[in-house]
Amino acid sequence: MLSEFSLIDRFFARRAARHPSGSADGTLGIGDDCALLAPRAGEMLAISTDMLVEGRHFFADVDPEALGHKTLAVNLSDLAAMGAQPQAFTLAFSLPAADEAWLAAFSEGLFALAERYGCELIGGDTTGGPLNLCVTVFGSVPAQAALRRDAAQPGDDIWISGTLGDARAGLGVQRGEWSADASDAATFRRALERPEPRIALGLALRGVAHAALDLSDGLAGDLLHILERSNLRATVDVDAVPRSAALRRLAPDIQRRCTLAGGDDYELCFTAPAAARAAVEAAGREVALPVTRIGTISALQTAADRPAIGWRDAAGTPLTLTMQGFDHFHAD
């Protein structure tokens, strides 16, 4: 039977950072009371934490390899939104049982993604209990290059990477809210279970974009975070919001619900000046990722105005929508 320490050593420590004397980047990893981590020269640490809870963020029967991937991917996505280069992470989790086959698959998915981005596991904790996964990720970014939520400017364009809505469509299929053919259902499920952190795009947008975040809780809610932090308003063309061919085969009302209020997309939503359109498109081409302009940022008109999103269709007709992002305490 696996003990706590044999579990860590067998499935995690052997592929993690273990530098008894410190590495070239100043890292002291697993094996001491604390890890030691230094930012790259002339840069600041970017730090983010996310938790995944069974029954809230993933189904009990999810493929553990896919879960390992997603556990780290959602954290790397936060670094992408800040324009930060991944450096290291910690992992803390509780497990109902030390299932060796599950742990082998989970750790494989986790480290496959970590190794792609040169992001080292440097510590963490494990205990028995309901399945709960928590990662803290560390990245490095020049202070003046960080893509902050409070940096949007009037006149900025609003951009989206990739496509939106497939993850929420996958959740709907699994819940039986709607149906899709086998091929589209597989597309949706992959989007839900294996999000891709847009690290390369975040780095390419340094010095080009003003503000950014990753879309974890849905466009309607997440874009509002930029507006509230920047004290601005937005106008969004709902017909311009990018969606996959698979999603376009669902009913129009489902498409709108998934693209505007669905969560788990982990695409980047960012703002950039209109003069930077060519540079934004070049950044997308550089990393082989589509970027789509969906709206504009504007100033508040009066002291009584509040940050808000005005929705329009392709013809410019105002739409009355009550879309809200995902709320962890009032989930749909």
C-alpha cells in the first residue's frame, strides 16, 4: 500500500525539480521545507492559484490523464493572460484512495503539459479526502509588459483568441441538455477536458495589447472584470464572437448561451488600440492561432454610468441580453 511519501516519490518527485544546490534559475525544489524560486533577471514573479473540485469542476469519471492536463492548464492559462513565461508550480491535493493506475495516468497528463512549457513541480502536499486539486503556478514577466486587467483604454478593440463555447457545449451534452453527433460530441468533450493555455499568444502580445484575461467563467462575466477594473464600457457584436463548425451545428440559442455565458474556454480576451490591428493579427499568425475582433471599448459618459457590456448583432441592432458568467456558488 502506498504511503503519502512513497506516493509523492513514485508519481511526482521523480519528474519534478530536484536541485540540492539550486539550479541556474535559482530554484530549490522538492526535498526541503520550502522551495526557493527567483524570477528571471529584470522581471517580476507572476503567481496564480486555481482549485479543481470533483463534482464542481469535473465529473467523477473523467479520464485521469485528461484531468492531470487540465489541472495545470487552467493555471498556465492565467500566466498566458498576464503575458508571463511559466517557470514552476506547486501541487496540493486530497485523494479518496491511493489508486496507482489513476495516479500514473494523472501524473502523466500533468507532466506532459509541464514539460512542454518548461514548468517545474517544486513542491506541494497530499492528504486523504474528497478529490480536490490545487495548483499554484509561478511565471516571470517584465513589470511594464504585464497584461493587466486595469489597463484597457477608450477606443481599444476587443479581441478573442480561438473559438468560444465548445467546452460549455460539451458540458451540455454530458448533462443531457442537448445532443450532438459523435464527432461533434468528441470535439466538445476535448474542449471541456483538455483546454490549451495560450502561453505563446500571451508572450506575443507583450507591448501590443493593453489589457487581457483568460475566459474561465464566460465572456459576459469575464469581460466585465476588465471593464470594472478599467472603469470603462464595451460594445460587443455577438455575431462576431468566434465559434467552431461543431458549435454552429447546434441551435442558435444554444450557440449564444455557450459563447457568451459558457465557461472553461480558457481563450484569451484582450484589448488593444485600433492602430495595433495589424500587429495583433501578426501575433496570431506568429503562434498559428486565430484572433477575432468582436467589439470596442468606450469611456463612461456620465458620473452615474457604470461599467457594462452593450450587446449588438452584426447589423448594429442593440440586443437585450441577461447573460452572466459562471458563478461557483450559483452554477447552472
